Amino acid sequence: MSIIPTTNANGQPPVSEAEQFGQMIEEVIEEVRRVYPNVHTTLSLKELLDPAEKKRAKGVPRPQNCFMLFRKDIRAKFSREGHGLSVAESSRVAADSWRDLPQEKKNFWHALYEVVKMQHAVKYPNYKYQPIRNKHPKKGRAGKAERSGTIVFSANEKSLNGYEREV
């Protein structure tokens, strides 16, 4: 005898959690469209919300933030117009556009970020951002004080008055 119900209250087969979540995301996307009817994107909202296919790092990827979503759409716009931009160029263009963007349109991108965050939380329920700090900085990269030409003082018992000048 089966304990799992074969139909729900409407007489239809039960819906899986994944299907329920998919329906919930669709409802949230529709709500975003209703709240921000004047904001148009190059990519469909489904394409925007999907994570990138290429993975550079191993492990769980971080969710895309609102600016990353915005940049993704800018890059798609230029690509469809036939202007191939590098990642650096598209980031510069997107940053300039983002600064000039009205707050209502920024709020649209923040709302999309919330959807991405929800998707990420369901896909990776135990995810916690834990950056790995590099113990040894890369060689050839001067510190801020060294680049700016400022004088750095460090404690040293052998030097006069306990300080030694480094340049």
C-alpha cells in the first residue's frame, strides 16, 4: 500500500519541490515585470537570471549581484548590435551607464538580484561565502605606500629613536 498520494486536492498528480520552486520563481519574475513595466532588457529575464555556463573556479559559485546582471545585459546588447566588447570594455561601459542610471531602474536590477539570491539559496542551501585570503601577495605588486612615494616608518631596535626610514 502506497503512502505517497497519487493526486492532490485538484485531482492532479502532486507537484515536486523543484516544480513548486520553479513556479514560485516565475511568479516573482512576473511581479518584477508588473512593478517595473518601463524597464526593458536585451536578454529575457530567464536568460539574465541563469548563472554563467563557464566555471572558472571550483566549488560553489557566488550569486550574480545586481551590477553583474546589468553588465551581462549590456554585453548582450553590444553583441547583438555586432560590437564585440571585451570583458574589460563591457565593464567600463556598464560602470559608466550604471552611474547615470535612474534609481527606479537600479531598483529593478536589485529586485532581479533578490531573485538570483533566492535561486542560489535553494540550489546551495548550506552555502556560506568564505573567501580564501592569499598568504603571500604576488611578486611585483608594490604596496600602496611604495607606489605613492610616501615615506614608511617601521620600528627597529638598531635605528635612532626606534624608527628607520624606508623609501
